[in-house]
Amino acid sequence: MSDLPLIQADHAVPPPAATTKGGRGRRLRLLSRTDRVVITLMVLVPLLLVTGLVWLPAVATVLLSGTNWDGIGPVSEIEWVGAKNYDDVVNIYPPFVPAVQNNLLWLAALFVVATPFGMFLAVLLDKELRGSRFYQTALYLPVVLSLALIGFVWQLIYSRDQGLLNGVFGGDTDWYGDPDVNIWAVLVAAGWRHVGYIMLLYLAGLKGVDPSLREAAAVDGSSETSTFFRVVFPVMRPINIIVLVVTVIESLRAFDLVWVINKGRNGLELISALVTQNVVGEASRIGFGSALATIMLAVSLVFITIYLWTVMREDKR
């Protein structure tokens, strides 16, 4: 009987504290060689693509904007002209001012008309109406189409001789050819596409709003409209910033639609179309076109910086 405690002591299990305290006793699982190769490729390949397809062309555009290169002569003969291209763009290039005005008009139309209408549709579809899935698909369908294809679709409506619009109202307006009305016709087509995009963004934002916020507002006697603008809309601040940036970028890169119609001339001048005309058009003025592109890049970076600053500030909270 006296040896029993000794036998139990010999077979005693070591205390768990020595291996579990603070997780220090855990063994770190080392990555295999294959895992390290896969992770390296997953980081390196996108980095090289972004650098080669985005950053290097952007830097080259900024550098070329200070030259008079025509894209034909050797690189060794490139002459540095400094800010002359920017001075020429502002002072002696007639299409620039109409292009800026049209881009601002494009931004105003998308921001004041198309964006609120897309938000309104998102609010309606968030109520789970009958057939809401069908409406979501129908409204989002134009988004998956290119602006060039949208131009052809609306040509069936705007055609002077066989278009639906002139056929219904009995007119003979050249909606794409008349410089007094073609910008408005194009904005309707562009807004048709933009509405579906904004609808989807706000619909996703509305699905993420805590239902208890609306319930609390309803208990306080707040109307549905007041609840949306005072409770729901402020909560969707990140979505609002995204919508703002998307709208600005859409107004700047508007190109496909006007290029298909008349290559950005005769009332449809846009900065993006002017860049294309000078870089790949008959003029072949790489330096001058790069100056126009740099102006677009600078405006875009302002809003992108605001977006990134807002997102990073939200993450720190």
C-alpha cells in the first residue's frame, strides 16, 4: 500500500500550463516551398501588371506632356518644351473650352439627375416589391453593355429617318447630328446606363443598414422619408463617397459614345475624345495629347484621393 503513490507519481501527466499558457507552447506551422511560391506569384504578378499597365504609362504620359514628340521620330530627338503644351491647350486650342463645358455638363447631368434617380429606384427595390428581381435585372442590364453598343441601341431611337422618336412625334430632328441637341441626346443614353449602376450600389448599401435603426426611428414617430434622409442616408456615407467618385470618373472618361457618333466633334467635344484625336488621330501630337491626358489624370486623382482618405479614416475608427 505504501508503494501506490510512487507508482502514480511515475505515470502522472505533465501539467497543461507548461504548454498552453499564452499560446507559447503552440508550434507555428511553417509554409511549404509550394505555398511560398504560390503566395509570391499571387503578389508579384498583379504588382507587375499594375505597374506595367497603369503606373508606368501614367508616369510616361506626365513626362511626355512636356515634350513636342510626334510619336514618329526617334526618342533621342524628343525636345523638351516644358509647360508650352499646357499653355497651348488653354489659350490657342479652340475645342478645349467646349470640351470642358461638355464634361462639366456630363458630370452635372449624372450627378443631379441620374444618380438621385438610381438611388430612388434602389429604395423602391429594397422594399421587396413583387417582381423586384426582374426589375433589378432589367435596370442593371445596360451596365453590362459598352457605351459604344449603347450608342448603336439609341441610334434606333434617335435616327432622323427611321428612329422611334421622330416616328412617334412626327419630327425630322437629327438628334445625333444637330450640335444644339446632340449633347442632350447623348446624356440621356449615358444616364440610362448610369442609373442601373447607381441603383446597384445603393441597393447593396441599403441591404447592409441595421434594421434596428429604422425601427427606432419609427418608434420615435419619424416618417419614412425623414428616416431615410436623417438616419439611413448618413449611415451609407462610404457608399455615398463611392458614388461620388464613380460619377466623376464616369464623366471624365466618357468617350465611347461620342466617338462612335462623330468622333467627338460638332457639339460633342470631350477631353477624352481630344486626347484620342491628338494621340492616335491624324495630328499625331503625342506631347500635346499627353498634356490633355495629364489634366484628366490630375482631376481624377483629386477625387480618388478624397475617396482613399475617407476609406482609411473609416477603417481607423
